[in-house]
Amino acid sequence: MNTKKIAIIVGVVIALLLAGYVIYSAVTKQPGSENQGEQNAEIDTQIDLESVDLTTVNIPVQPDADVRIFIHGDFGPMLVNKSGMTLYFNSEDGNMESNCSGECAAEYVPFSSEGLTIGSYISKTALAVFTRSDGSPQASFNGKPLYTFSGDVSAGDVNGVTEDGIWFIARPQQQ
């Protein structure tokens, strides 16, 4: 084989290696790169929680998040606050509107937190804060007001669920 053919083959091999490296680098961004946060945000919003068996998924614990997903051994995936306390919905509430006040709000405490940080696998647009009729802030998930229950004393308690279906566990796949 003459040297011209060898040079061409070596050049093609080098070009293919460089192209492969560029593609590999683009696909496997390392943590700390300038686009990592954008990539994570896209991943978080693309996960369809209804199609995933969350009881078998190891969801990263984010103790600093005000709202995160917890997998309860008996009840499956649920939304909890920073302390691990179960968050609840009231079926009688409207969109960004609470119908729980007075004695009700003393028992089912409207959930709110400054900054409202969220954990993994929760869409950034799902959580919002609205102003209650008494002027206080309350967090909502997909427009439904969130509450904690005063009868829950430990993380993972679900004593606030009612048999009449008015109070139920806030779940990440609620629409």
C-alpha cells in the first residue's frame, strides 16, 4: 500500500474518532456544565408519573425541598412537606381557592412556605402560591390548595384522610 492511501485511511480514522468524541461529549454532559440545570429541568418535566411504578423507583430524597415525593409503604407516592408530613387536598376546594377556614383551617392547616422549593420529579409549574380570602398565602399543586393535618404527628402519618372523600392524600399524579 502506498503512503498516499495510508495517509487517507489515517485521516478518515482520525476524523471519525473526533466526530465520535464530539457526539459523546454532547450526549454525556458532566455535572457542573453550564447546561446541566436546563437538562435536569427538561428531564423533570418529561417524566410521566402515571406510567411509572413509583413504588419501585428510588426517588432521591431532598430534605431541603418544601414539597417532595415520598413513597409510603401502604399508600404509594404522595406529596410531603420538608418535615415529611403528608400534604392533603380538599375535594370541595376550587382552583386556587380554599373553602377551609376557621375551625377547619385549625385542623387542616393551609400549607405555605417562603420560596416554595420543590423536589425531583415535580414540575416547576405544578406548584404555585395564591392568596386566601383571609389574606394569607397558601401553596397549591396543579391549582388545588395544599394542607397539612394537625392530627399527623410523625412523618408518613395519613390520619387526615376522611371516609367521606372530602380530604385525601395529595399525590404527584393528581390532575
